Amino acid sequence: MKTSYLTRIREQNPLIHNITNLVSANFSANGLLAIGASPMMADCSLEVAELAQVSQALVLNLGVTSPESIEAMLRAGKAANAMNVPVVLDPIAAGVTQHRIHIIQQLLTEIQMSAIRGNAGEMAYLAGVAWQSKGVDAGSGSANLADIVKKVAQKYNCVAILSGEHDFLADPTGKVWRLSNGTPLFPKVTASGCLLSAVVGAFLAVAEKENALTACVEACATYAVAGELAAQDLLPTQYGSFMIRFLDALAAISPEDVLARRVLVEDKGN
Amino acid sequence: MKTSYLTRIREQNPLIHNITNLVSANFSANGLLAIGASPMMADCSLEVAELAQVSQALVLNLGVTSPESIEAMLRAGKAANAMNVPVVLDPIAAGVTQHRIHIIQQLLTEIQMSAIRGNAGEMAYLAGVAWQSKGVDAGSGSANLADIVKKVAQKYNCVAILSGEHDFLADPTGKVWRLSNGTPLFPKVTASGCLLSAVVGAFLAVAEKENALTACVEACATYAVAGELAAQDLLPTQYGSFMIRFLDALAAISPEDVLARRVLVEDKGN
Amino acid sequence: MKTSYLTRIREQNPLIHNITNLVSANFSANGLLAIGASPMMADCSLEVAELAQVSQALVLNLGVTSPESIEAMLRAGKAANAMNVPVVLDPIAAGVTQHRIHIIQQLLTEIQMSAIRGNAGEMAYLAGVAWQSKGVDAGSGSANLADIVKKVAQKYNCVAILSGEHDFLADPTGKVWRLSNGTPLFPKVTASGCLLSAVVGAFLAVAEKENALTACVEACATYAVAGELAAQDLLPTQYGSFMIRFLDALAAISPEDVLARRVLVEDKGN
């Protein structure tokens, strides 16, 4: 990884347009500032198309599912597609309700995503693989998770990112990376997945289209290693302190920190 | 208190569905994670009935009062009632506007609550007792507060919880508990009342219906003692630090901590 | 500055009604509590007029631009005007989209503001001065910034506040103050500008109308000095820690702290 996309983010401060939910909005904006990007959280359908066109990436978060928000996502997504602005989808709770089944199909039909990032249950739903959508646990077999992420990447012709104890990343060529960094404190902070999706947007904003998978791998590695650094001196119950120190760590982390700690292997599947 | 509901929450990770406002959403979700529950903050009326049915408790927070949100609360509440899922109401600013007078009446008519938790002014409004709704202060007489909470419990046939310097809890049988724990830092953190309502939901999620009052007492005691522990080494002006340490304390607190510190007496009224 | 408005806020706990966005709501409420005010974040158009009338100040934040929110702002603003309740406008991203051009014109036509607080790009837009609305930087000339703020104050007949590395404040008489306090950590915390607007509301809530400029200067000085104190022992990358310590500092700061550190001069313009 000769080019550090992290360094580019800090040099270029890309504007990342997020349409997200009331739980993640503040934390995602602060996390984007910490990584070096410029967050914009506008969600009014009357102006999102204009805003998407001046942004360097668009992040759509299905933690909000009102008809107005979905309309805003559709307009922003189409505008972003027209301008070749990368679009990231966070398919929160995909498949859990009839309404979500409907809207995710609509979004994936009408917008070409650059990356989709979700947990195992969400990605399994998108892959069409049976999965327990509650109590999702990456421990049920890495081979299967690699398979899921590969299927999502091929089905939707984009980078697919499955986050959990291990992260799995694939692109439509079938190449799969497995990243084994992070901390058990991540799932103890609400919207930590949402923020990762936003950070993926920041990395895609500064990457060439053909390097999308590499940029996403660096995004996930930077995020996970920052989590490890933030957790270093904390008790496993210091959820609140971790949330704050993680923002500090995102702002302080260097490309060298990431390279020194990341545990990344190509996953050859079955 | 032989059974610790706190331990059950951590074992069962109940899914707590919250329909809440933009101020409290993030803090409530993080607090629910800290106590050991699994938060879900979905508020779209098109899917809340489905979500309420897969949840172990539903928490309705009147910090949001838009017609869409109230419609979502009504649908979710009726679905929860049909499935015997406990419903908690946080009647924020009840009675303060004509709109709130109308919607709270509608919610209380159409949904059977398991618990209602508010401050003295809100509970006095529900009890039909005259009260200064601004600048509410529990210092104006404990006998009256016990009376208010008893009235609310009997009028709405549920557990009633009045939070303040002292907490008063009653059920429809007329039994009233007074809990004297906490810290002056609580009212200095926005949405600390909202989070308490959500935590009450988590305790009700793991309790038998006939033990609802006991579970609510444990919820309030756990919350108040965690606040005391979080405040221990802080200056009275460290509002921000308290917010973070309180999340740490909620995650770290044990049933033994609660039993060792709680100051709980049965209130015999006048 | 013989009278400390900060002291008055802590004595009177004015109720500050905010109509704001999902990014800033929690942080603004916590910051208002820290300064000693009482926050109310209600945004439903069906009740905002009633609420504005019982409040001591109203703060309108254009981080939210939905038709429902704008309707709520119009109703609340007119009710506040009718009751002589001061109104503060935070014109976030003014002029950036057609929608924002339209709504800001409507708000400024139908509501008399007491103060408008924005960054250089936003204030330049309101002044009708050409400016790069992205990547705004106060370094491009203090004379020009003083000119911008004076124009806004005269055009809208209110106090105008331009925040940045230096803050510039003017009233319609043409008097301009330049305040040179603060920390580079402010722009690293999302909604730190939104919170400043809310704090300006708290200071106006306790000030006589004829002292509005003085109260706004004290608001900005208190805010900036609290930021300096919070940043004192932090690394420049501790964005998360700064956010929390800043809340602590707002709660701890005294009028003497502000007087001892503030760097305030009258700006004579060109």
C-alpha cells in the first residue's frame, strides 16, 4: 500500500454528505472531522441533489427509513451517480421488516453503490443467504463470511464490506481480504458501524475508482487500529471513555500506526 | 430482592425499541448498551408495529411530538400491547401545551402502559394535581410526591415513577417506595431522565409481569447508584465528564454495588 | 463590563427554546445546561408558538431545512417577536442551495432577529459580499470581515456575529468589536458553532434590549475563553476529549476568568 489515503484525506478535507439517523448524526460528524474530512449531514429532499453534486462522497444510512428520507436518498444518490461521486450504503437492519425489504430493493435498483458496509446479518440478507438476523455473530465460520461478502460484491457490482470481529472485504473480481483488528468495545458504542461507513466514504472520496477495494481496506484498517489504540489503557467496561478516546485516536493515527498493527490476509475462500 | 434483574439483562440482552427525540437518541442507545441491553431507535410508522413485536420492551418518549411520531407511537404501542410486550411512557413536558395535552390523552387512552416515568411536574399533571410545571423541585414535600405517584399508578393501572432528588415508585395496589440515591449532576446532563425511562424498559423486559414494581425499583436504584459512583471523583461542575463516566459506571455496576448503596424505604404516605 | 450576564444566567436559568438539527441537538442542550440555562429543543409546528411565548429566548438553526421545520421556525419566530422574546438565527450554509436561499429570505423577511451568528462565508452571503462559501477562512483580511459584519447588522437591524479565528461583532450603529480568543479545537467539534448561537441566546435572554451587543460580546468571550481553558492540557488531536472538557469548562468558568483572558478591541474598520 504505497499511497496513504489517510494522508490524502487530511490534505484534501473532502466534503462527505451523509443522510443518516438521529442516533448516529453527531458521532458520525465528529468522527469524520477526526479523520480529517468535512461532514455535511443535510437530509432535506428539496436540496440533497444540489448538495450531493458538490460533495466528494455520499453516505446513505438506513437507520432512518421515513418516506421523506428515502426520497432524499434516492435524489441524492442519483445526483451523485450522475457526477461520479462515490456512494456508500449502510443497510442497517436490512430485511428485518417488510418496509426495509422494499426500500433497500428500491435503493439498490435505482442507485449504483461504490461500497456497501454492514454486519454479517445485513450482508447475508443482501447475499440471499439464510442467517439469524438477530444476535449476529461472526464466529459462525469465516469461510461463510468470505462467501457472503463475495456474493454481495458480485451481485451489486461494488465493494462489499462485512464488519465484525473480523472484517471481510471483496470487490466484484472475487478477491477477498480478511482484516483481524479491532476491539470488543466497538459494538458497545452505538453508531460505531455507522461511523465506519462514513469513514469508508471519506477514503473513497480521495481514491481513484480502480483502487476502491484498496481504499476500503485502508479505511477499515485505520478504523480498527484506532480502536485498538483507544482501548489500550481502558477497562472492558469503559464504554463511554472509549467513545471519546476513539475520536482522539482517529485524529492522532498515522499511516505508519496502521501499517504496524494491521493484520490483513487474502482470504482464499473454501 | 433475591433475583437481580440487572444480571438477567446482561444474560439476555433484551431488544428495547425506543421512539424518542433527537436530543436523547444517542445517549439513550449508549446507556442501553452500557446496562447490557440492545437498543433499537426506529421511529417510522410504516414499520414500528413489526419492530415492537420482536422487541422485549417498548419505550415511548414525548420529547418528540410530531404527528408522524405520535402515529408511530400509537401503532407500536398497540402492537406491543397485543404481544404483551411491556410499554414505558416518558411524558416529557406533559400538559405544557395544548398539543401535548391532546397527545398524552390519546396515548394513555389507546395504549396500556406498564410504567410511566416522569419528573414531579409531569407526574402531577397526570395525577391531576396542581403544580408549577416549570422549575419543578422535589423539595416541596415528600408526602405530596408519594401521593402524586400513587394517584398516577391507580389512574393508569401501571407502575408510576417520579424521579428527582428522591425517586418515588408506586403500583396500583397503593404500595409506594422512596429511593434516596443519585447525584446533583444528573439534571446537568440532558436526556438523563430519558435514559432512565429506557433503562426501566430494559428491566421490565426481563421481569415477570407481577414483579414489575420490584423491577422498576431495581432499575432506578441501579441508575442512581451508578450516578453516585460516576460522580465520586468529579467536581460539581464536571458535567461533560460525568456524562461519560456515567456510561462507564452503568457498564461496570454490579447487583452488589446497588444493594450496598441503595437507600430504599417504603413510604407510608400521610 | 460592570454587569456579568453570565452570573444572571446562572441565577435566572432562562428557558432557551431551540429549533435545531439532529447533529447539534444533544450538544447544544448540554452546553446550555453547562452555561446555566435551561434548554428546550421542541420543533413541532403545532406547539412551537406556545413554547416560544414561555421562553426567554428562541434560537433558530438552519442545519435543519425541512418544510415542517421552517414552518415551525416561522411560527415560533413570530410568536417570539410578538412577546419581545429575543430571536437568534444561525444561518448554516446560507446561500449554498436554492432551497436555502429561499428559506433564509423568508425567515429574515418575516421575523425580526435580535442577533445573527455565522461563519465568514455565511455572513458574507447575508451581506451580499462575494466569498468562497467552501473552505471559509478568517485569514483573508480582518478589515473585510469587520465590513461584512457591519453590513449584516445594518441590513437586518440586529447584532451580527461572525465567528472564526477572530470573532467580529457589530450592531446597527456601526460599532464593531473584534475578539481574539479561542482554540483551533473548536472547528474540530461538530456543532460548536451551533452551540455558540444557543449560548448567545442565553445571554440575550438575561440582557436589556439596549445592551444586546454587550451581551453578545460577553457570550462570545465566555465561550472562547472556556475553549482556551478546556484546551490547556490537551494535545491538538484530542478532539473527543476537548468536546467533553469544554462542557466542564463552560460550567466552571467565572466572569473573572473571562475578563482576565479576553482579548477584545474596537475595530475601526478601514
